[in-house]
Amino acid sequence: ASEEKSALTSANGVATIPGQSAKRIIVNAHADGYFQGGDDNASGLAVLVGLARYFSKQPQPKYTLMFVASGGHHGPGNGPGSLVAAHPELKDSTVLILNLEHVGYADVVRGKTRSPNSTGMSWELSVTEAAKAVGVTNESPFLIDLWRQAARCYGVATYQSVGPTVSGDLGGYRPLGVPMTQMIQSGTFYHSSGDVYEAVPTEALERAARFHAFL
């Protein structure tokens, strides 16, 4: 059962850690989702909050860190687009944008038992994470090398290839004209009632948080 509601509003949540320089790095994660939204995007939001807490306790960073919990991803409007439109100063002060979206879903594999309705083999959660696509808009060798260290040093499951595509929330930031990067996957239960928090391994969130803090 469902119903449609109108005249609703959404908002972006923003937290800033001043750096030694006014130049800033924006770290974004959208805060809304379909159904429970365990991976899309409670996982990204959890890592965003974890990073904000971590860096708030560290020595002053070189660049200003701007953490954005964006709204309007799964509904009308666009949180990042609205943010950019309301703050033209971001165009001259931003050096990099990092998006946290779908960062830790467990892989889904075909099981060994036949499903009750005889439509094939049953699906089971794997003990490993689903691999995520990595995007670097300017294909910077420096950023690509950092991403290669995600798998090598932190056990983050990513595709072996890196491309310039960054689907999802980063589209609203394109007017800033700065490098943008992310890892993202859309698994078997993407945008469905199967996107539950039980399918997001705690270890996956920790690996993602540790790597993004390093990045």
C-alpha cells in the first residue's frame, strides 16, 4: 500500500571543518532512499558521519572540509544542484568533490538449492562485498593510483578499471567544473525492498571509511 504526498520540502545538511586554506574539499552523501535504503544510501551516510567525526578530532586539515548530507536524490529537486545555485562562492573555492554512495553492499550469488517456485536457483548473500565501479571525472593518474590502493591496502572491493563516469548525486556539482570521484555499485536488490541494513556488512563500512579518510 502506498500514498502520494504533496507540498513537502527537503533540505541539505552541511557541516564544515575549517582548514588552513579556504580552498575546500566537498564530501557528499545523499540522505534519502527507497524502502529501508540499507546500502542506498544509509551506507554512504554512515561513512559521511564517521568521517566528519574523525576529522573533527584531528589537527586542522590543509583544506577546508565540507560535509554535505544532500536531499532530493530520490524525489523532486536536486540537493547538490540547489546547494551550488545558492552558494556561487563554491565555484572558486572548491578543489575536489568526493561522493559516498552505495559503499558497502554484500554480494549476491546464485545458491545451490532450487527456489520453491522452480524459476531457478535461489539467491544467497555472499561473505564478500559486491565490487564497485570507480569514477574519476578528469582521469587524474594521481587519483586513480589512490583508488588502486583501496583494494590493495584496505580490502575495498572495486572493479579493476577506472573510468570518467560518476553516476548518481555528483551530477548536481558539475557546474563547479572541478574533479569529482566516487565508487558506486547497483546490486541485485538496488532500489528494491531487498536493500536492507542486514545486507550491509559492518566490515564493509569500516573498510570504506578507513580508505576514504586516507584518500
